[in-house]
Amino acid sequence: MTDLESFRAEVRGFLEESAPESIRGWVNQDGYWGGKNPELPHPDAKRWCDIMAERGWTCPTWPKEYGGGGLDKVQAKVLDQELGRLKLPPPLTGFGLSMIGPTLLQFGTEEQKQEHIPKIIRGEIRWCQGYSEPNAGSDLASLQAQAVIDGDEITLNGQKIWTSYGDKSDWMFVLTRTDNNVKKQQGITFLLIDMEQPGVEVRPIKLISGASPFCETFFDNAKASTGNIINGLNGGWTVAKALLGHERNMIGNVFGGGGPRGERRGPPRNPLAELGREYLGEQDGRIADQVLRDRISQVSVDHQAFLLTMQRNNDNLKAGHRPGPESSIFKIYGTELNQRREELMLSIRGPQSVGWEGPGFEEAETTQTKAWLRSRGNTIEGGTSEVQLNIIAKRVLELPE
Ligand SMILES: Cc1cc2nc3c(=O)[nH]c(=O)nc-3n(C[C@H](O)[C@H](O)[C@H](O)COP(=O)(O)OP(=O)(O)OC[C@H]3O[C@@H](n4cnc5c(N)ncnc54)[C@H](O)[C@@H]3O)c2cc1C
């Protein structure tokens, strides 16, 4: 038996013995986010996370010394395949895993890594992102939330906006202004701050879809320690950009990957074609409506091609490659593909896709209406499509400004 074969046998044995029966086959769009007061989208979600975290397999390729799995890219793939074999969902999700964790591994001091990475791996802290402000979105470097340092203590005043899950998070990674007298990018400090304190107020914002996925966050003499500055005073812009690379990959994966997370682990199927057959009927063994049939084929092919591209990219990341400006390509393509898919599902369902609640509509139909509305934000969050095009022109294609 080769090393890899015995590793596969070990993984298989462990999962068969330890994974709760109840969670096998569980399909959920959002997954388990952890945190101090975790929401349980499935009764065994936390248990499943704890079981995997014990082995570092919530973050399979992160270093063992911080509690990660220490697996190489090939072993991580084996783990993924074995999880798929038992239809097991990812044990943990969230901005700790996808954004601040990898950023801390790159820029954090040894002390900062020892402090924060194990908690991310165990899903103990839920993180949110404090970048955007009312007057700093695409032009992020214009941010004004002011941090003043006195000894070891930092005092923060100002406002952030569109803070996704700010009301559910324990800690925030936040961009602050620490020097007003230099070029704007050079006066920014990247800070980690505990949200549970009197100086932080979070107000949820209600969206057209009825959900409140993000908040306004106000800092009124909020406190942090200088030990939680990442990459030194005024060194925040480099960290901010690196984190955005991780964010854009994540957005490309989540929205461009398509369908609830667990679904990607199941046997190959085409939910768009299934929906087409259900709502449009069949003629000669094919989806009856020719125009929609063509659109279904096109989106399905584009989706498959994108999945393969993302798989290649994700393998590179697992092997230690850091995301570069190409993450803007994945972000723009993945989110625009998701919008095309949502719009197509709306067309397939026809009048059944305009329901909000009440009789006459299935739950899947009203959920679809809300998902379509939610997808409008895809091309804004993590930087708008126009901003991604600017980055691609400048940093990928190296076109003159
Ligand atoms: C669902 C969702 C979740 C979000 N979550 C978070 C979060 O957790 N944390 C956080 O900090 N932020 C979050 N955001 C905010 C997001 O990052 C900003 O909305 C985004 O960066 C755009 O900024 P803005 O809204 O200020 O728009 P603006 O920057 O005011 O842009 C307005 C329009 O002008 C265009 N534009 C601006 N500058 C240029 C340019 N140079 N060239 C071409 N066109 C340009 C834009 O493309 C856009 O169409 C979230 C947003 C959404 C929709």
C-alpha cells in the first residue's frame, strides 16, 4: 500500500466511524459559521465541526502548529473526495476561514497567529469585515474611521457600512485611518477588534429580499490593543489588498460554484435541466421550450467550465500559492454567471417566480425569488464589477492607465 492509499484508508475509516449519520447528505446554502453563540442550521452542525476541528480538518492545509491539518494538496484532495463519498458537508465556513485566517498566516506575527488561528480552526470566533464606509467603497483608500494610539491602547471612532453579519460576529478585521498627512494609502492601519464592548454599536440593514445580512457599525471610543495591529502601524493597505484577493476567490467559489454547498458533493446532476423539465415539460425527450433549452445548455456549459477553472485555482491555493489579481477574474465571472443562472431560473418558473409568500407558491419558488434578489448584490460585494475590470486591465493585462 502506498502512503497515499494508507492515508485514504485512514481518512475513510475515521469518517465512517466519526461523522454523525444525521449530517450525511445534509444540503445547506450557508453552512455552519461557528462563533461564541453559534447559529445551528443543523442540530449536529457544531458537533460535526468539533469532530473535524480536533484533527485540524476544518482547515486541512493550514500548519499543524496552529491546529491545522498540515495536509499537502494531494492529501487535501483525498480528504475532500472521502467527504464527498459519504455526502458530508464542509464542517465550517466563514470569514475566519476564507479571509482573515489566510491573511494572518501571511502577515501575522508569531504571537498573533498563536492567538487567533487556533480559534478560527475550531470555529470559536465569528469574524466580520470592516472595510466600507459611507464615503469609501470603490475608493476604499479614502476611509476615515480614525484610530488614535496611546501607549498600548488604540481608540477608534467612526463608521463602517455594509458589514456583513456584523450583528452575529465576535471580532472584526477593520481598516482604520492612522495618518491624515500622507498619501491616503500610506496612512491606513489594519486592526483586529473585539466587537463585544460598549464602544461598538451594530445596526442591521434590511434588504429588498427581506433579510438583514449586513449592518452599519459605529465606533464611539471603541478600544483595541496595539498587539492586534497587523503588519505594523500604517502598513494596512498591503494587508487589505491581499485579503481582498482571498475574498474575491471565495466569492467566485461560493456564487460561481452554484447550488447549495452539499449539492456539489453529490453525484453529477444538472439542476437547471431538472427545473426546465419540471416547469416547461418535455417534447421528444427534450425540454419543450427551445429558447430556454438553449439558454439552459449555455449556462450549464459555462458553469462546468468555470467549476473546472476554480478547481485548478483552488488546487494551486492548497499548494501554497497566494491569490493575485487573477482573483478579480474569478470574482467577476463567477458572480455574473450566478446572476445569469438566477435570471434563467426565474424565466423557467415564469409567473411562479414572482411569489413572495402565501398560497399558490411552493417554498422552493419563494426562496428562488429571494435568491434572485440577493444575487443583485453579487456584482457589488467584494468590489464592483467595474472595479474588477479596472484591476484586470491594470494588473493582469498591464494596459496603460
Ligand atoms: C451583499 C454585500 C455584502 C457586503 N459586505 C461587506 C462587508 O462585509 N464589509 C464591507 O466592508 N463591505 C461590504 N460590502 C460593501 C461593498 O464592498 C461595496 O458596496 C463596494 O465596494 C462598492 O462600494 P459603494 O457601495 O460605496 O459604491 P461606489 O464606490 O459609490 O460605486 C458606485 C458605482 O460607481 C462605480 N464606480 C466607482 N468607482 C469607479 C471607477 N473607478 N471606475 C468605474 N466605475 C466606478 C461602481 O462600479 C458602482 O457602480 C458589501 C456589499 C454588498 C452588496
